Amino acid sequence: MSRLEVIKTGKLWIGGKWPRSESGATFVVEDAKGQTVARCALASRKDSREAVEAARAGLPAWRDATAMLRGQVLYRAAEMMESRCEEFTEALCDAGMNLPAARREVELSVDRMVMLAGWCDKIHQILGCQNSVAGPYHNFTIPQACGVVVVFCPQEPPLLSMVTLIGAAMAMGNTVVAAVPRSAAMLGVLLGEVLAVSDVPNGAANLLTGDIAPLLDPLGGHREVAVMVSSGLSKSARTTLRLAAADGIRRVHTIPWTGADWADDAQTCSPWFLDQFVEFKTMWHPAGV
């Protein structure tokens, strides 16, 4: 008697748990030959709201952790990605990428996570400063986490862009809600499984898979969201996102990079890229005369 293959079921990752979509909806993920490789949960508006609430609840544990600890956690995530590189490579090949290119993207993604982990305890020295003031005071400006960050991941390059956006936001001490398009759904599920075993606190990272368009309004308009970063959205989608964010104090950033731009370490690991994930606090302290 022949056995039936067990098809992977990809779920959402919200608050450290793996729920199915509240709507019960799923979609089929096929490889380049049209064969079914997985069925993934289709995130709904309610799922997006729950993801933001989970990110807000998980913010204190991640934001208040030492910079060194955050770096160790992200480095652990890179280790786990390295140990599962064949799975990531297979998922990229299923999405239509050739084997050499898939292996190269996985390598770049692992290296990118390591680089971002290294920024955790160094960004303060680069973006922070002591200001010169006229008076007997010490005046310091330091970067700090914004809070809940929503990232809309592009379709290309699927893994590298996802690791860059999620890793950059987390390295700065923010919690993240990532909206992952259908074409990269399995990569999002695999990345969630990596983060889940990397000592990431519950709610520090949350992943939603499926269609991006229905999530623009609920995520863009949620009052607990501080920053939204998107790449690969159409002009109409960017307009929808900005209109949803217009009634609150939320920053919206659009990353214009395409293709090989994401492989440029000098650009994607620059402090001038990371500064969109932080805000600045200035402190005054009396100085002895």
C-alpha cells in the first residue's frame, strides 16, 4: 500500500503561537512544476489586529533587553538559518529560482542577519552624540526603539528582503509585524520557525502570510503602530497605506530598492538605513561648574 505524502501546513506566527487564520481560509503553494508543496494560512483583517496587539504586548521584553542580548538572539537566528539552509534553498527553488541563485540568496540572508545582529550594541555610538550647548549642562541625543513596526515585504528577492526588513527593525529594539506575500509564504513560515527557536520573546516578531492588499488598511490605521516600512507595493497600494496612516502619528517609509540593491551590504546595513527604525531622545543633565 502506497502512503500519502504529508503536505506541510503553514500557519501564521502571532505572539509566539502558530494559529490558523481566524477566517479558516488557506491558499495553495505550488512549485515551478505546478505541484502542491504546502497550504498556508490566509491572513485576515482580524489576524492583523491580533498581530499588532501581540507585538505591543511583547514590546517591553524585547525593547528593554540589553543590546548585547538582542544581538545574541539575532545571531542565534543566523545560526539556525545556517543549519536549515537546504530547506530555505528548496523553498526558493519551488518559487522558481535556479539552484545556484537560491543558494546564493540563502547565504546572503544568513550573512545579513549576522551583520544586523552586530549593529545592536553599536548603533548608539554611531547615531548618538553629545551636543555642544551654551551652559553648564551635558546634552546627549541617543537613538531608541520606535515601538511596533509593520513591514510589507516585497516579492523579490523574497528571503533576503524579508530578513533585512525584519532583522533591521528588531535590531533597533522594535517589535515587528511582517506582511509576507503569497509568493514568499513558505519562506516566511520557515523564517518564523527559525525565530521561534532562537529565544525571541513572544510577540517580538509576528508573521502574516497571504494577500497584502486587504492588510494595508487595518495595519496602516492601527493606533499602536509607530512605523510602517514597505517595498514593492504598487502606487495605489502606497496611497492606501498613507491614507490609512494619515489620522495618526505614524511614519511611513517606502524603500525603492529592487533586485540586486538588496544584496548591497553597504546600503542595507548602513546606519542611514537603520535610522528609519529609531527615534531620537535628547537628555539634559547639569554639569559641575
